[in-house]
Amino acid sequence: MKIISAIIKPFKLDDVREALADVGVEGMTVSEVKGFGRQKGHTELYRGAEYQVDFLPKVKLEIATQADNMEAIIEAITKAAQTGKIGDGKIFVYDLEHAVRIRTGETDLEAL
């Protein structure tokens, strides 16, 4: 089992959600986060004053899946989230050792 964690631009969330539904993803966790990478923030103008935005708004998706589905999910996220500009995001994959569905007590693949 794997956890796929993707950091994407907020306006791409609907496109990514639809792409994931097309490859059979039935659930995910979505969080609003802030951060920076190579772009290191940017400068904005507000009421005539310039100020530095160090942490940019992003969306973090977390998807628990069986290892067989990992590549299809990564491809769907990549295609749907890509704009070709700096700040498109990153995808990280982690091993998932154990999962439990609280309601039923099902474990591991049955819990996903």
C-alpha cells in the first residue's frame, strides 16, 4: 500500500479531482497549505504598497492506494495539474504499513 501526497496549485484542484475519479480513486484528503519551492514567493502590490509573499497558497492531496494503482494516479495528477510554469507542485510517495477503517474494523487493503 502507498500514500501519494501531491502539492498543487489551488485552481487545479477540480481538474485533478476529475482526473482521479476517471482512474478509479474513490476518496482523498484535501488540505489548504502554504509553502514555497524554487520560486521563493513573489512580490505583490496592495493599495500602492509593495510587499513580499514568502509562502504561496497551495493545495495538498493525500491518497491511500494499493501499490498497483500508484503509477496511474501519479500520471493523472501530473497531467491534470501541469501548467508548464514554475510552482506546478510536487508528488511524493510513501509506504503505508497499516490502515484501519474505524467504523468496521477492516484493515489494510479492505480499509482503503
